[in-house]
Amino acid sequence: MLVIDRFENGFALCENDAETLRIPMALIPSGAAEGDVLEQESGAYRVNAGATQHRRLLAAQKLKRLLASADDAE
């Protein structure tokens, strides 16, 4: 699984569990955004919308818990 971290100088910098990969923008699907999960299929990349949505939901839940614990500490 690759996750788009950022776009820089014509490349999508994507992270997996072990490394950061520089993928030319020409290979990235149109409309792909930071945080999207990419899968390689038949030599092409595609956005996995379900996995992207799941990761964003987990991140939102984590942020909500962190903010709630910060409010409790005040």
C-alpha cells in the first residue's frame, strides 16, 4: 500500500511501510490528493477510495480523542 504524502517538483512522494518513493506525476491518476491510498494494478496506479476513506476516518477519530484528552487536561 502506498499513501501520497505530498507533491513536489513533478513527483508524488508516496510512503509505504519501509520507504518513500518518488513517482512521476504522469503515472498518478488525475485528481489524486495527499493522503490518498494508491494501488498498482497492471502497471498503472489507481486510488483505492475505500482504503483512503478508512484511513481518513481513523485519523479523524484519533484527532478527536487527542483533542478531548487535551480538553480534559485543562
